[in-house]
Amino acid sequence: MQNNLVHNIKWNAYWRLMRADKPVGIYLLLWPCIWALWIASSGLPDLHILIVFVLGVIVMRSAGCVINDYADRKVDGAVKRTSNRPLASGELREKQALGLFILLILIAFLLVLTLTWQTVVMSVGGLLLATIYPFMKRYTHLPQVVLGAAFGWSIPMAFVATQAPFDWVVWALYFANLCWTVAYDTQYAMVDRDDDIKIGIKSTAILFGRYDKFIIAILQLIAVLLLLAVGEHLQFSWMFYLAIFISLLLFMYQQWLIKGRQRDLCFKAFLHNHYVGLTIAIGVITHYTFN
């Protein structure tokens, strides 16, 4: 009975270490991947490629959470929001976290091996970005930019995997997603700003200071303009533009949430970005479905 209890606790700790109990991170990675797959394949993504990318998003997000907690294992205990994480609380040891990270990376590599060799080569860049991101917050105030670069890497990979034209549309989507990611991860960093300053962790929330809300709004606007440029170039229908308009309203709601910089509301604004990505994905999919 006692052994079974310990076994269950360990599995629960691994589950939480991968942040599988908080799937919003998966959604934030998945929606831009869906945009890219649908656009790259003109609305008809290959089922095998779609499955590989969806599973890859889940696995790589889990791996990213594990290596992030490993990097922050000595500081998470000093932050109220992260003090109960498995490594910070002592539920799991460092070797166990590294072992899980290696296992997840191997699974992701096996998945990408079923795609073209060019996609396999590109996946190395995504792995490097995902691995170095957690350590950047010690050396630069722009770790959110590295996160954005990592989170959007599935976009060029999708175009390579589907052998679609690798033109400016790829990078417009990529930088739209990067700006959006920096915006919502700055909202996330606003939650921990006071704690981060005390323990010496760097972030865009600290760098932007009192201009944080304004810069987030600018980043959100740039993301919208880049998506509009893609839509205009590809002659998207009104359904896509309706999705962009709704996204603008959602961004305005987020600005209202963070106006007082209250921790709980900043975190709510961060979580709310799932609906932005979903709305744009619906706009892209419905365009190709009904045209």
C-alpha cells in the first residue's frame, strides 16, 4: 500500500513537472503551428504531418517545462507562484528531471525522423532554442524574445515539412508569433516581477518598467499588422478578417486586465491569449474550408 502511494506521488510529480496539468502552454504553441500547417498546405494538411506536429508540440512543450524547472530549481522556492514545483519542493531530484528531459527529447526526435530530412535538420534549431531559453533570464532582460523564437519554430518547420514555398509569408507569420509571444510572456513575467527583482532574475517586464503596458500593446499591434499582411497577400476571405478583428478586441480586454498590474489579473491576461491563437486558427481554417 505504501509503495503504491509513493509510486503514485512520483507519477504525479513528473506530470506536474511537465506542466501537463496546465495545458495552456500547449495551446499557445499549437495554434501558430496550426496556422502555418493550414497555410503551407493550402488548407489540406497531410494527416501524418499534422499528427507528428501536434504530438511534437505536446512533447516539446513538456520538455521545455522540465528544463525550465531544472534551470530555476534553486530560485523557484523563493517565488510564491513556483515554490511548490516538484524540483523546488524536493519531490523530484535533479537527475530525475534531466532523465525525463532526455526521454522527451528522444521521443520528439523519433517523431521528426518520420518527416523529410530538411525538417529533421531544422528541428535542431528548435531544440537549441528550447534548451537555452531557461538560462537566458540570468544573462539578458530579453528571455521572452528567445522564448518567442522557440515557440514559433514550428512555423518554418511546417513549411519545410510540407515542401511549400519558403517565402516572406513564412517569416511574417514567424515574427507575428514572436511579437505576440513576447507580449503574453511579458504579462506572465509581470506576475513575478517583484520576486524576480529580489532574486536577480531578468525579464522584459523588468526591462520595460512603467512602459510595459504600452510596449505590450505595440507588440500586439505589430502581430496583427503582420497577420493582416499575410491575409492580404494570400487573398483571405472575410472570415479571416473577422477573426483578426475579434483578436483585436481580445487584446483590448487584456489591456484592461493589466491596467493596474495586479498579479492575478496579469496572469489571467496571459491565460487569455489561448483564445487569441484559437480565434486566428478558426479564421484560417474556415477560410480554406469554405473557399
